[in-house]
Amino acid sequence: MLSHAYLLDCSDKFLLDEFAILMAKEIFCLKENTPCLECLNCIKVEHENMVDLKIYTREKNIMVDDIVEIDTFRELKELDPVYDV
């Protein structure tokens, strides 16, 4: 079962980014159990084209406007019917 949000932190930015992308692929993958890295959803996540996925990087401080945007985004009907992450 997924939580509504995950906060990831690591001193190695590359490792953190790779883990976050792999986690998103695991969630959105059209195959069972593991990200296949080949299906349409895995490719969309890799190329940052998954419309139901928002990734906020450490370089940007999350402000009140970002929280409002996230809340509005969450209330929109999902565009891909698997998960909103």
C-alpha cells in the first residue's frame, strides 16, 4: 500500500534521484512485481513525461504555493489510471 507522499533525503544527489525514479517506475510499471524499464509508463517516467508524477528537487524550497499546487493536482482526475504520485 502506498502513502500519499514520500520524503527522500540523501547526501548523494545522484543516488537519490536514481532511487526516486526507480520507485516511480515500480509504481507505474504496467508489468507485475518489478519495473520492466521497457513499457510505456517506465519510458514516460524516465523521460519525465508521466503526467501523474511530480518530483520536487532539493534545489527548490517547497513554498505554500507549491503545496496549493500539489493539493490542486491531487484533486484533478487522474490522466493515467494507475496512481497519482
